[in-house]
Amino acid sequence: MRDRVADGCEDRTAVGRSGEIARGLADERDAILATLAAERSSLQRIQAAHEDLGRRAPSASVSRRRTSLRSQETEIRGRIAQEEDDLRGIIHRLQRMDGLLAARGDGSAGPVGLQRPAAKGEADGCDIVRELLRNVSGGYGGRVGPYRIERFLGKGSQATVFLAADAIRRVALKVIDSNSVDISTWGALRKEARRLASIRHGNVVLVHGFDEVSIDAGHDGGIHRLAYTSLEYMQGGTLIDLEQSEAGVGRLLSPSRAVEACLAAARGVMAIHAAGFVHCDIKPHNILTDGGQSFRISDLGVAADIGWDHTKAAGTLAFVSPEIIAAHHERSGRYPVTTACDIYSLGATLYRLLTGCSPVEALRCDRGGGGSDLTPQSVWEAFNANGSLPEPHAIRPEIPSSVSEVVMAATAFDPGSRYASAADLAEALQGVIEELNPVGCGPSRRRGWFW
């Protein structure tokens, strides 16, 4: 008996050491992936510089610059090749470690499936996604397909998002349960994955894949079908998270930093529009960052084909365009879902980052409404009672007038008075960036303004 106990202790100790090694390998993998991303970004900049030189008249300086770029490119490609070799080795070791941990029954790796509740009814009708949450909070994770759940990231109206990992990378895993949503929501997640997969742009979040898996909930919970989309994980979170981490709670980003983020978002929206979609829900929470160096548009869950006669529309009331609110109020059954809607929402997002309140909240504050308890009716009343928004620099005097002008043009109540395209908005924002940050100064990273 003592021998069996000792064997069990030794086995648990070995498993613990194996788990520590696996976690160390995973950290090393993530570091290499981050390095590769930075190297590839540098390579893209060099290739862009090559293209720019190709448009210039031949000269000795151009020739010297071209030679220098070729040397840099060769050096970077060599580093990338080495990093990729190292990554393949780590992935191979992780895959072997996963097999070892599974064979030994490592508790930290979590069950292959998802555990049922300890008592009937504990999981609120055996809702698998909530059970995932319970697993994560319990510290032992769970699995969805090939992905091991690490922690909870957030929950929307239909889907739950987790930080998860397979042997290759960490991802943001967006999960819905067939028993919790209707069939249209199930199809919407698949449609969102297809849309994201069709757009390859540096300012739109990357989709790695979409799949479904059946889970036996047991204990009369029946079979549940999970649909999940694995998305690029942006460790910096949303623009609101960036605001709090860079400026501090109760403070705002500097005007140049806010413009920088929205310029990247506008470029992402350009790609979305070029693919034939309107995002319909641009807002600070749907713009992600890796920590402030790059920005990506996310969440195309309510995106729609560009068109004038949609029978429904979606969005977040604080950032939705006036024409959508007017159509809802008129109950016409026809919504003008055009690119102008996203132009307004981009402007509204910049307005929020600059002033601390959305355009609608600013209107309601002017009228004593306090900017809370938004409903379609209250938003319509706010738009209807005002011809335009309070200018951002009237709320926050340090905002340059040139920034205010761009915001006011993007958020004009009349769609025809806004920028004609996301490209035009991006061009205007680029001009502001160049004005605020002269050549050689770079984007501002100073602390935010108190609000």
C-alpha cells in the first residue's frame, strides 16, 4: 500500500514538473511569435520603402538607399528563418508534452471534454459555456476542440470569449452553445468567421478558423453542440483598456494618440468596405490593440452587406448613426446600411476618446440628460433637438481645432456631409497626425488629460 502511495506521489511530482516545463515552453513559444510578428512588420516596411524608391528618379542616393535596404532585408529574412526553426522545435516538444500530460492525467491540463456540474441544476440548465466559465474560475481549464481554455476574456449578447491555446499559438476563442441561442445566431457566427477570413489586412483582426464540436454534458444534460471561432489574440485589449493602462483611470489619451488609433481603425474599415460589408458596430470596445503598437478592427458579428433597403439594422446606441436611428423611429422597415454609417461611428469613436463621452451623451449632457439610460427614443430625441454636436475642443480645450474639424465632418448628422469614404477620413487623420507629430517626432505617448 505504501509503495502504491509513494508511486502516486512520485507520479504527481513528475506531472507537476512536466506541467512547469510545458508552461515554460508555451511562454518561449509566445515570445518567439511576438518576435516573428515584429520582424515581419519590419520586412513589410522595408518592402514598402523598396516600392517607394522604385517610383523615384535614378540617382546615387537612391542607389545607396536601395543597397542598404537589400542588406537589411537579407538580415531580417535570416533572423525570421532562424526563429521559425526554433518555433518548429518548440511546437514539436509541446506536442510531445501534451501527450505525456494526457497519459499521466495532469489536472492542470483540464479534461478532454467539459465536466458536468457537481449537482444537477448547478450549471443553469447545463449551459456548456457557463460551465466553461466555472471550469476556468476553478483553475483547471477545459477544452474546446484542440484548444485548452486559459481564462475568460469577455461575454457579449450571444457569445463568450476565452483566451485559449493549442500547440502553436494563443487565440481569442469565441464560443456559442446550440442550446443557448437560436439557429440564426448560430449561422451568424459562421458568417462572421467567413467574412473575417475574406479580409486580409493589418488593421482587421485575423481569423484562424471556425469549427463545431459536440459535447456530452452528462447527468441528463444531453448533447450540446458548440460552435467556435478562433481569432488573433490582441493582448492589449480594447481602446478602453489602452486608455486605462496608458493614461490611467479617469484620464484620457492624448489627442495625437487617439487620432493614431482611429487612423488605424479607418484603414481597417477601408478593407471591410472594399470586401462589400458595413461593420455596423464600430466603437472603442471593438478596436483591439497589441499593447499600443498596432490596432485591429474586431467583431463583424452584426456586419451587413452594403445596401439601402435592409429590413433591420444593428449597432450600439451610443455610436450608431443618426440615419439608422431615424429609420428605426419612423418604423419604415427600411434601413440605409451604407458606408456612411461606419464613417459616423469612426468619428463617434474618436469623439469618445477625445472627450470622454460619446456624441449622444454629449448632446444629452448639454440638455441635462446626464448621458445615461440610452434608448432608441432618447437617442432620436437627442439628434432631433440638436443640429450638430458640441465641438470636441469646446469640451476639452487642449484639443487642436484641426482635430475637432475632422471629428465634426465625420459625425455630421447628414450622411452626405460626411467624408465620402473611409479612405478620405484616413487621409484627413493622416494629415492631423503629421501636424501634431512633425517628421522625426513620432506619435505621442504622453500621459492623458484628466477628465
